Amino acid sequence: MASAKQRVAIIGAGPYGLAAAAHLRAEGIEPIAFGEAMSFWERSMPVGMLLRSSRRASSIANPDRTLSLDPYESALGTELPAPLSLEVFVEYGHWFRRQVLPDLDARAVVRVDRAPDGFTLLLGDGEVVPVGRVVVAAGIGPFAHRPEKFSGLPAGLVSHASEVADVAAFQGRSVVVVGSGQSALEDAALLHEAGATVEVIARAPAIKWLQNWSAESVSPMQRRIRELMYPPTDVGPPGLNWIAGTPDVFRWLPKGPQVDIAARCIPPMGSNWLIARLAGVPLTLGRTITSVAAADGRVQLSLDDGSHRELDHVVLGTGYRVDVTRYGFLGPELLASLKLASGYPILTTGLESSVRGLHFLGAPAAATFGPVMRFVTGSWYCAPAVARKVAGRPPRAVRFAW
């Protein structure tokens, strides 16, 4: 058994935590992992959701690719749908977990503190676990962005998109969805299909639609051309997608180009298979909500064109803003030692932070390693990079996110 100093803890058991476990085990390191597998996907994503990312960009990283979606499909003995449904992806995650983390500890990590030989983890039941390294793969749940103007609404009148898993509960109610990205538009479609009266309001003057390259209307030649133009990450427009798909290149760019590339690679957009599903939903675009109030159990909105709305509920499809201080388990002394930039940890080789032995995977790594860190496909860079660092092996000169 590894000593406490040698022990590696993973906090989180979503795609990034599972990928890290798979690669650490391949290095001969048996991590201890805490959390409930795929919990954010199961509890915070709406029933009926479809994945915007293509199938080739949705496999969780594993060293020999035997746990990717193709082997999973073979193991099931049935063809997977395209696009992938939320339910299929969650079941895939659980299948992956059974292979790499059969002893996953579902207890919550309440606090992480520094110790002379590493860290201590305080668990929900009061047990204290000493470890040498901590890999934070705790997801984006705490980073849900709620514009300040909606803060005065009672909880029963406003929800972030990550809180609208049960769309059926809105049947017969009037709902405004704020935003023009995938989560906003898909929530609007699902709410409409569940029998709600829905309107989308967004500042964007137009919706940017993302082509569904798995559709039957796309010819094999078109798909082949796309495969040549786009790396398997499927993040970003032609040209920039290769930079975004190579985190080691993105990392060494000046800050200005980094910010520009990230913005151009992940603008708010929706999958074009939502167009038909939103045919009965009014899209009020190029407008700003100027005031928000609650009266008689309903929401009153005013827009910058002078129009007004009275409705039952607001859904905020306003995305996520990374701020690792919102991970409630990072102890105060640890946070005081952590170098941050606008809420993001400043990372180096192996996704290690300024606190030696503390690593951050997923969205918190996006400021250093680029926009692919916000997608499952980023696990193909993060997991092997952190595993090599923990194993004491030198990093590869350049590693792609696939």
C-alpha cells in the first residue's frame, strides 16, 4: 500500500476524474477517488438533452482507447444514437467507471488543507485522509453564472439552466429563457415540448447555428473533408481549431491572442437540429433585459425596447464563469497560497498549480491550456499530462487533445 506521501486523491468522478484515474492506473499508480460518478450530468442536465459535441469528441480519455465510445457500442451490441443522448452518455460514464474505479468512494470531500507531506482531506463523515497529491476534477457546477439583476427574485421564480433537469414540471407555465447558447436553446426546446409557453430573450442579434455533421443529409465526402479540416476535438473554426486542439501551443501564446482565440472558438451557439424544434418558440434577439421584479408570485421583465413581460419563471442560460474559490472544499490557507488570474488557477506542466502537488483539470485549466478544457475532449490532454507528472516522467514536447 502506498504511503500517505505517495497517495494521489482525485476529487470528482465525472469525465475528467475518470480519465485521470485511467491514466494514473496505467502508470502503476492506484489513486483514491471521491465523489459520485457522473453526478453533474445526471442531476443538472435536462432529461431529453442531446450532446452538442460529436461522437468522436465525446469519448472519455483512456490510455489504450479500449474504453472509448466505439468499444462501448460493441459491448452493448447495439448502435449508439447520433447525436448522443444524455442518458446514453451517462450510462457510458458509469460503464467506464466500473472498469477504472470499481472502488470509487462516494463520500464528499468537505475540505482540503495543506500538510507537511502534502494535504489532508476532511470527508463528510469526519474522517481525515492524508495524501501527497490532489487532483481536482470537480466540474463546473459551482461556477453557474447568475447575472446580478436576477438576484432579487425568489428561488421559485428563477433557475439557472443547470437546475432545470425536470422540464415536465413547467407544463402549462410561462417561461422566459435568457441566452443564445446551446443550454439556453435546448432548454427552450425541451420546455416547449413539455407544454410550457416559452420565449427566448438574448442580447445576440442572431443565433449562431452549428452544423450537425452526423446527419443523414451530410454526404460521406463532406464528412471526410471535415475530418481533414477539423481535429477530432471539434472545438473552434478552421485554423484556430488546430491551435485550440494543441494545448501546449495555446499555453505559450501571448495573453491577448489566447483570449481572442478562446472567444472565437466557443461563442454562444446552438446545434442546428434545434432549429425545427424551436419553430414554435419566439426568439427575441438583440434585446437587453433592463429591469426585473417579482409581483404576486410572478416575474415582471422590462426590455430596452420599452416592452414588458409578465411570466411564471425565468431560466438563465447564461453559462458558467470559472472561479475556483467557489469550490467550497479548498481550505482558506490553501486558497491564500494559490495564484489565481480572474478566478482561474495559474497552471504549469502536468496542470499543477502554484501549490505543489495540487492539480486542476477541466474548465479551471482553460485559461492556461485553452478552450478544449471546457469539453470532454480536453480529457485526452489533461489525463495523460497529470499522470506523467505524478509518475515523475518528463512531459511530452507537444501533446494533442485527442
